[in-house]
Amino acid sequence: MPTHPDDSRASETSVQKNNAWLRAVGKADRLLAIVTEVPAALLVLAEILVLLGGVVSRYVLHHPLTWSDELASMLFLWLAMLGSVIALRRSSHMRMTALVDMTSPDTRAFLDLLALVAAVAFLAFIGHPAYEFAAEEAAVTSPSLEISNAWRASALPVGIALMCFSAVLKLAEVTDWRRLLAGLALATAVVGGLYMLSPLFQDLGNFNLLIFFVGIVALLVLSGVPIAFAFGLATLGYIALTTSKPTTVIIGRMDEGMSHIVLLSVPLFVFLGIVLELTGMAKAMVKFLASLLGHVRGGMSFVLVGGMYLVSGISGSKAADMAAIAPVLFPEMRKRGVKDGEMVALLAATGAQTETIPPSIVLITIGSVTGISISALFAGGLVPALVLAIMLCAVIWWRHRKDNLAGIERASWPAIRRTLLIASPALALPFIIRATVVEGVATATEVSTIGIAYALIAGAVIYRQLDYRKLWPALVDTAALSGAILLIIGTATGMAWALTQSGFSRQLAEAMSQLPGGATGFLAVSILAFIILGSVLEGIPAIVVFGPLLFPIAKQFGINDVHYSMVVVLSMGIGLFAPPFGVGYYAACAISRVSPSAGMRPIVGYIIALIIGTILVAAVPELSTGFFK
């Protein structure tokens, strides 16, 4: 049947209107990028300069800047919120997609759309409470700068409004209107249904914790909703539907969780990791290790373990660690016959093994939510990671014991000395960072700025590989990754507060205190629990939610805080990097450009080795506590 000319013209007009609409949305998105990325990058730079200036003024000029920490804290909340907007615009907020990726393309597209709708719903619900919170903070004056606290608190409503705008722009780009309407209808039906059930929730008591913080969180996380918004929606629903407390308490807890001065080291260490990659310092360290061990059976695998140990001592980002190591080592490992699955399995395992190496962001988070000395955590984290490294090396030796080394030449001593000379400035950085903290030159928050200054000078003067044009994108990437991490911390702090206010912490303490086996039983249950939590929630949110609850119980059993921290972090690392749910494993696969299925079988042996090493660390407290008493 021939097409009528009027139908063709109508179709062309529809396409033109659609294209014009998409162009308008694209312009608005580019404007949002400028409005958020430029100030966010400048805020990262400002934080570095303010904190480094504080160190120089206090330690060199002996004239402390009383306002530096206050200014840094004020700028930090703006950095966190603008970074969250950038992360949402880039679709880089942390989410668990293992189950989503198993579905059909149509189902996956619908779940991705539903995740956006969930984000919009959360942001819309907390927008007005955030404004009210900022208005209340206007009456508070900062002690050093003597300005209204509204300048800092305004970051929350502004960031929430910009995130909501970004999410709406993404929804506006959806071309399948039926799918969009179905997603909106489903979200509206769920919200309406929960609201109608609110009288029932009032009579359920703490059973609501199971509904909201287990059932709803699990449903949202497994369906691909970003973790931060899953936590936020569950907490919002619990407070609004089961309690008489105002929803502004969520904003207050988010502010508390995201404003802790210790967490300032998160974006700074992330930026340090990127700088190390840009300057070639990480590559120099790896080449030195390869010259030492490249000729032995499994030598390059041993280099991978050692390289991750060294790089993790500098970078606060596990993704940055793996990205610095894999491109350097994997081509040579392939030449020597190592299969892709074996390489990605070992890379993921070393990611778990090095979680306790300072300056670990997870250790910093533990210190911020529990009050444990970060210097003690840094000192206690080196040996446990070494124990797990030895366990991994045992598996490597066993798997490579029959390798044919024909054609593999041993590096000459002049070549080793040359690579050592080149790598020396890079190898010195982990020791400089640790020494400045131990000697009191800088705090755990400030020390990253010394590392950044050192790396930039070494990269410019010694290695001469630094492309200054890449620093600006690095600042923006730092803000985005930091925003994604800090928004999780903020919403998880709200969830932790709700759990504590419900009396759950007291009930949990009573249940855990009655476990058979005393401290041993408690440690065993903790290892199992945090392996599961690490695979579902990742390290940082699990610590923020459960750290304040479980650390006091550990103290009741007489378990040293640092010792328990190492057990918890190592257990979470195993869960984080263990398939099928550990998102760290999929990050390793993405960085390595290897199919996730290739490493499933090889990683089993490494996971078993990590578990044995963690049990050994739990059984011998001196491995964690013997170096700072």
C-alpha cells in the first residue's frame, strides 16, 4: 500500500521536532557541565593549596593558620555536592549491575531508566528539607572566619537541585516514551502504595528495619539503582512512614557524614593517584620490580603483587592503582604465556590484598566514623597486607612451578641499577608520606598535599613526562569520583543514624555479645558478615553503616580497635573483589579489557588464599598492633 504524501511530511516533521528537542537537551547538558566542572576543579585545586599552605605555615613558618581547616571544610561540602552532580551527569555513581547485566537488552534499558527515576524521586523529596536546613544554618556563625554557616550549608540544596536537573535531562533524552511512562507509573505506584501502608508500618516496630534497610535496600541495589540513592530512599521511607521525625534530619546527617575534615583526604589522594600515572612514577616502580623478578617462574605475577603493594601505598583509589599497573605489566605477561583470566584474577585479588595499605580511603573512613587514630591505622595496615601478599605468592608459585623459562633473559646488574636509579624518587614517596604523618609534620588529611607537590615536582624535573594539559581533566575526574564516594557516605550516615535511633544497635550488641566462643566467635562472624557486606555494599558504605555499631562490641570482647579494623577491611576487600557480586572484580575486568567470565575460575584459588590470610591476621593480633605500641 503506497504511503500518502501527508503521512511522509508528518513523519519528517516529527523527526525534525525530536532532533530539535534533543539538541536543546544537549545544549542544556553542556551548560550544566560548565557550571559544575569548572568550579569543582577549582575547588579541588583550592583544597590542595589551602591544606598545603597550612602545613607550610605551621611547620616551616611556625605560624599556624587558624582558619585553614574551617575554610577547607566549607569548600569541601561544595566539592562533594558538585562532584556528585558531575558523577550523575557522567553516570558514574557506584551501582551494582551484576544481575542487571544478565537480563535482556530491553529489560536492562528499563532498569537503567528506573534507576534514574529513583534518583529523581529521592532528590525531589529531599529538596525542600535541604533548603530548610540551609536556612536554619544561617543563624550559626563560624568561629574563625566569622561568617554565616549558610555559605557552607547552601551546598546541599544547590547540589541536590543540580543533580535533579541533570537526572531530568537524562530522562528527557529517552526516545522510547512508552518505557519512560511505564517507569514513572511504576515508581508512582510504589510510592503511593508505601504511603497507603504507612498506618500498618506504625505498628510493626523494629520489623520495619528489615523491610526498609534489608528488603528495600536489597531490591534497589540489585536492580541497579546507585547505592547512594538506594540508601537515601530507604532511609527517607523509614523516617517518613514509620516515625514522627522530620525529614530534615536526613539532611543533617548527610551534612555530618560528608563534612568530616578527615574525609578531605579522599579527593586529594584520588588526585595523587592520577598524578602518579601522568608523571610515569608508577610505571618506573613496576619496571624496577620487573628487572628484579622477571626471570623467575611466575616472575611477572610476583611483580604484579609487589607493584600493587607499592602503588597502593601512594594512591587512595583502587581503580587508579589497577589502572597504573595493568597497562605496564599485562603486555609482557601475555608474551610469557600468562592467560587473560589468570591476569585479571590476580589483579582483582591484589586489589583485595592491598586494602589496608596506607593511605587507604577505607581506613580513613573507619577513623572518621569510629574515632580510632588514623596514624595507628596506617601503621597497623602494612603487615596484614604483607601476610596476604605472601599467601597470594604461594598460589602463584604453585601455579607457575612448571613454567618453561626458555628464552627469558635475566636482567643484568647494570640494568637493575639503572632501573633502580630511575625508580628511586617514586619508591621514596610511600616512605615520605608515612614519615610525615608519624613525625607530626602533617595530619592524615594534609599529607596527601605533600605527596601531590612531591609528585608534580618529580614529574616535571626528573621524569619529564607530565602533560600539563591533562591536569585539568584530572581535577574534574577527581571531583566526580570523590562526589560519588562522599554521597554514599552522606546517605549511609543517615541510614546508620536511623538504625541507631531505632535501638537496633543495642539489640545487635546483645545478640553479638551472646555469640558462642567469645572474641573468637565474634571475629569469625565478623569475617563472614563483612565478606557479604563488601560484595553488596562495598567497603565505605558498609563501614559507615556498621562501624559505629560493631566496633563498640569488639571493644567489649577486648579486641583491639586497630586489630579489628584490619580484620574488617580485609574481609570487605575479599567481598568487594570476589565474583559474582563484587564490583571491584568487574572494575579489574574493565581496566584489563578482559571478559569477566575468563577470571571466574582462576580467582577461586586466590580468594581461598585471601581468606586463609585474613583468618591468620585475625588469629594473631600482633600482626596488626605490633608496630605502633
